Amino acid sequence: MSEFEELEAQWARIVEARDAGAAREFLADDFVLSSTGGVGPSVPKDEWLAALDEIDTRSLVPRDVDARVFGEVAVVSARLRWDATLREQDLTGDYAVTDVFTRGGGRWLASWRISVRLP
């Protein structure tokens, strides 16, 4: 498993476990989720962390992970199969994501996730 496949798998485990402490460490302070067909159009880190416990994730499986590294920035594309609900909203489906990771403290931190729910 590549470094970025492992990062995507780690993120999936964090979401499945609703582990806000691990998420706080995994996400950069400036993290933003930009989403279409999911939880909202633009969600900053604090809002994402607050919503994490409200999302019932039964499974989240990343696949087709590809990455390009540009110095201290990495751009990762992946597909996610997510089986989840948020209150009454069904989030289950396939998603195309682009994740931007930045180097911080000697490790990669998630700075931006762009997520599009696929038809």
C-alpha cells in the first residue's frame, strides 16, 4: 500500500470510528471540505469535527488512489464508496474526491477535500 493509499485508509477509519480526536490531529488547521451531494457546500474544520459524531458511517472504502507530490503539497485523487446517513439524509453512494495534503510537523495533513457524489 502506498503512503497516500494508507492516508486515505486512515481517514476512512477515522470517519467510521467517529474519532474526533484523531481527526483533529489528521486535519490541518485550515482544513475545508468542499462537497456536492454530501454534507454541505463548504465546511471548515471545526464544523466538520462537530458533524462527525452525527454521521452514521457503516463503511467507507477508498479505492483508485493516485497522488502527485509538489514539494510540500500533495494532490490525491480517489474514489470512495460510502455507506452512511446524516440524521434523515442518506449519504450512501460513490464519491470522487480530490484531497490536498500539506506537510506539517514532518507529516502530511489534510488541508482540503473536494468531494462530488457520483450519479
